[in-house]
Amino acid sequence: MRSLNLSKRLPAQLLWALAAIFLIAQSATAQNVWPNKPVRIIVPFAPGGTTDILARAMAPELTKAFGQPFVVENRAGAGGNIGADLVAKSPADGYTLLMGTVGTHGINKALYSKMPFDSQKDFAPITLVAGVPNVMVMNADKARALGINTAPEFIKYVKAHPGKFSMASSGSGTSIHMAGELFKSMTGTFMTHIPYRGSGPALLDLIGGNIDVMFDNLPSAMPHIKSGKLKAFAVTSAMRSAALPDAPTLEDAAQLKGFDASSWFGLLAPAGTPPEIVSRIQQEAARSLGTPAISQQLLAQGAIPGGSTPEQFTAFINAEHKKWAQVVKASGATVD
């Protein structure tokens, strides 16, 4: 029997069509079996901060939902840019995700003169995980020794001792940094900014008395406030936090009209990740955030659970870019 030579018997256009169908089928099959290996969630800061806390709260839920390990990996540095850049340049196959922040996707583009990635074009937003107020905190023993009990007393003391106070942050460009810069610009105070590779190491130095003040995310500061190691003066959000009801807003406590420097955290994938994969992750993340176990855990820490659609999260990020560009300009903050 003579073998058939399809390349001679079929028109070139039909061969191309068959090849395209084959590739589409292969792609669909790959997406249908996703995930068939562990998925990384990159946290662009050191362990112990709110970004890390939220990623580690979500990872077990996604592991249960998809039957493959979701592994948290910390890649700190440059205000979150190192970890975010790793994800931006990773294959768009759903196996590398980012726990992004208001810093990596709202502030840094306006703060850094050169960025290794485009926070709006190089990512596929999945869902907002949580919104978080920041809180102005100081070492409790130091505050007591200096007779500082309120935000106005802090402002008065710093003005009387210019250049003597230091302000910690989880990195240049983070909401913790920008909350402090906004505070400085609106109160006419000066404090030396000391950036760390995450809230965890910054808090250790704050608790150890090596740093004077920090405008930390509430979830990472909360345990130390409850233990009495940190003194909370006020939250930086426009409204009080139910998790810390005795703390006033900075707007009310220090008469800083319009002061609002809250944080947020969300899952993102590299641009070009198949929409089917993005949708599946969003649905399971939203479902997890809606369960009593996760939502109550986050609310107790001062975080407000999210769960937005990719479209809603994209619109939110675009709005945050505009908002923080104005804050950065008004504060005069720079990094390089």
C-alpha cells in the first residue's frame, strides 16, 4: 500500500488551518490541566509584614482548592520592585503569581525615576485581597519616657528636636513610607527615613528602640500593640478601624484635613496569562476570602477582605496610580 503524502494532496491554506487548530487544542489542554505542578506566590518583601501575612493566609486555601501546593517565596528589595519584576518577567503560564501592594502597583511608578517594569502593562490583575489602614506607632517605653501620649504631643516634640527622630518603613515607596512622608509634609516636621526590606525587620528595630516611629500596616503592628510593646497614636485611614477602635484617625487627632494613606494588597499574574486561569484563581480567592475562617481572621487583624473581579481590580489599580502620583508630588518624596 502506498503511503499518502498529505503535504502534496492538501492545499497549503488547509495545512496552516490544521496546524492552528492543533496548537489551540494543545493550549486548551494545558489550561484545562492547570495546575499540574506547584504555584509560586512571590512576596516582594521580607517575612513578617502584612504582605507576607496575607500571602500565607491565602496559600493554604488555594492549595486546597486546586490540589497543588501554592508556595510563598519572599523576594525583598527596592520597595517591592525586585519581587514584582521577577513576576513581570516570568512565563505567563499561571505558575508564578505576585502578592502586589499599593507600593508596587500604585506608588512606585511615581516615586522612582526608573522602573524595571510597567505596573499597568506587565501584569494581569486577578483580585484585590485586602484593604488595610496604616497605624502610627512608637516604642511604648520610649514614648512613655519622653511623655508622648498622642499624635499632637509627638508633633510638638519632634518640632522641638529637629533632626533627632528616625522613621522606619518597609521600603522606599511603600505605603508605610509614603504615609510618613505625607505626615511630614502636612505637619512641617522632619524625620530621617530608614527603609528596610519589609515590615518584619523594621518592627524588630522599632521594638528594640533603635527607630523612633513607624506608620506600619495594621495587621503586622497589631500583635505588638496588643502586647504593649508599641504605642498606637492614630490610624492613617479616613475612618477609624474596627480592629483598633480606640485609635483616632490622624485627620481627627492632629487636625490633618484629608489625611488618608491606607494600604492594599492583591494577587497579580504576568501579562498574557490565559484569562481562564486568571478567572479560576480569582473565583477561588474570592470564595476563600468570603469564608468565616479567613474573613474573621483578616478583620481581627485590621484588614478588610476583598475579592474583586479582574476588571474591577484593574480599574482600581489605574485609579490608585493617579491618586498616589498626586501624593508623591505634594510630599516632595524622592528615592533616586
